[in-house]
Amino acid sequence: MRQICVVGVGYVGLITAAGFADLGNRVIALDIEAGKIEKLKRGEMPIYEPGLEELVERNVKAGRLSFTTSYAEGLKGTEFVFIAVGTPSGVDGEADLQYVEAAARSIAEHMRDELIIINKSTVPVGTGDWVAEIVKRHQREAIPFAVVSCPEFLREGSAIFDFMHPHRTVLGSLNREAADKVAQLHLPLRAPIMITDLRTAEMIKYASNAFLATKISFINEMANICEALGADVTEVATGMGYDQRIGPHFLSAGLGYGGSCFPKDVKALARMAEEKGKHPQLLHAVMEINADRRDMAIERLKEMLGGDLRGRVIGMLGLAFKPNTDDMRDAPSIDIANALIALGAEVRAYDPVAMENAASLLPAVEMFSDPYSMAEGCDALVVNTEWNEFKQLNRRQLRERMKQPVIFDGRNIYDPDEMRELGFKYRGVGRGYNGARLAEE
């Protein structure tokens, strides 16, 4: 049984700790925020992720997973230590590495045995070398260690599945022996393992996320063109996806990407390029198209409600940036709600799990415990998040409760013809005939 310490019990850290514990390792999850650790010791999860509570409970009961705020306790007898702390965007889009620096320094000050330090957080290219310098500078005695980059590729809402069934494991290090030991740690996952140098591994994560964000912005650009030309982007995406060179994933037109990864990673990569004198035009276009999606939602509501939104009551179906998570980081709903309020509208919302997190971000938005009471007296509804629950709503009941049966479907979860038959004035994203028929009406 290997002993592992995971620094940081946020989204990536907690999944990593629980996942490796479930593979039979002894794992200590460490965080300096005592409140988080106390909650975890009580069995309370700091994040919402399907299956996580059961995974943590099982491994705590088995004695494979424990929690601490002490680096001395966390590093005692440990062979591997993962750094999985936050790297939020700085003022100019650069990654803020203050938490990585603090973790590296604390590891250096408390390590008593040889360690393999593994960067799990998404960090700028060159951070692995920088972490090594920090550890060397702050060690109390010269103890051998190695730094390995092992970027995470977890999707919120399916993170446990992604941990247990990865498409690949990427490892980067200047110490091949250390990289091989980390590879051994990942062998039970039965996925391809790629070993490269530190900076290449760090770049693979940024390039992957930037490419996926580009696919999303590309299909949203196509959605705009489809609306103008009378084509349906959902059918276009299906036709494109059959091409094995393209694939069907990340081709859903809508309100754009959000969350903890794509927005900050694309910004950070563009910033790194600019600092080296490069001109990342494509990355800037990806970000501009994504930002425009939130403005598009407001324009569609104006068109459907006759131009003036002052005094209108707008209900929001969904707040989280995607389904199966309570993550509100860079969620389109935040920009859309704030824009509606600025235009004089009254905004109300329902989300299955994200309302607690959203309350502090959107204090002027009234939260409801169910979608039907939220729809009562609304002039329009906006679908922000494609929760399966919303696909199964009784839409006749929704229509009867609304002041006006108007729905802007920002995630294309409903069929336009079916919605019209139910008596709704409906508009999706990039569904050209839908828009043309609406104009004819």
C-alpha cells in the first residue's frame, strides 16, 4: 500500500484523493482551511459531484482516506505528494500561483524523507522548474526530491468516471525514474501513459483545453451563420460529428463555455504567448465569440418581448455553468442575469443544486425551490443549463403558469415544433428555420 498526500481538497484534489484511495492506496488529504477539513471529517462534501460522497465515505470507513490541516502529519511516511490547489486568473489573465507557491514552500519546510512532488493543478509552462527551485530554497536540510507534472483532465459532473477511466495519463519530468514511479501509481487505471518533459506536459493541458474551447466557439459561430441562412445548427453539428476527423464532442451550440478550466486556461495561454512576443489571434477570437454568447441571449429576449425588458419578469432554468455540478465559476447565467437586471427586469431562478453557491453572486435574483413556482407570472424563461430535469418538465403546466408563454432555449434542449404545438413562442440557438418562422409570425 503506497502512501500519498494530496494538498488541496477543492474539486481536483478531493477527486484525486478519493480516487487513489479507492485504488487501494493510503491517502491523506490536506488543506489549510480548517473549515473544509472539519466538514469532510463529518462526511460533508465541500463540492457537489455525483457519487463523490459515497466514494469518500467508503474509503474513510476502510481506513484508506483521512483528512488533516497539518503538513507534518500529511508528509510523514509519504512517498508521493500531489499539489492540487487553485490557480485562478490574475488581473491580466495570467494564472495566479500564490497557492502553488505556498504549498511548495510548506512541503519543503516539512519534508523529512525523499519525495516525488506531483503538480496536478493546471499551471503555466515552466512552473515545474519554479516549484523545484522553491523547494530547494526552503528545505531545512538537503533531502532528495523530484518534480513531476501530471495534469488533470476531469470533467465536472463525471469526474469520478473520468478519474477511473482516463483517456490517457500525461507525465512530465526531468527525472525519468520519478516519472516511472508515478506511472506505476497510475497503472491500475489501464490507460495509455505518456512520459515527456515537464514543460511539454504542462503545455499539453493548456493546448487540450484551448482546442476544446475552440470547438465550442466554432460551433457557436456556425450557429450565428445558421440563423442567418436558415439552417439548423443541431443538424449541422450531427453531420459534422460523423466525420471521424472531427468527432461529435463539444459541438453543442449554446451560451458558450464557463467553469473552472476553459475560461482561465485560454486566457492564461494567450497571456503566456503574448509575454513571449507571440500573437495568439485564434485564442482571442475564441474568447470574444464566447463573451458574445451572453449578449446574444439578451438580444434574443428583446426580440421575443418587443424590445423593452424594463419591468419584465424573466425566469432562469439553471444557474450552474453545466449540469451535474454546483459550480458557478464563469457561468453564463451570471452575466445574463446581471444584464437583465441592469435593463430593469426582475429575475428569478431555479437550479437543482447550484442555488446556494449562486445566492452570494446574484443577490438580486430571487431563488425558487421548484421550476413551476418560479415560472408563475413570468414574461419569459431562459434555459441556461441543460439539466435532464428540465427536459422532463410538464411544459403545459409551465405555459399555464407564465404570464406570456415565451422561452429562449439557450441550450437547445427542446424541439421547436413541439414547443410551438404546446403554444409557446420559442427560440433556440442557431436553428434557422425556427428563427425564420418566428419572423414570419
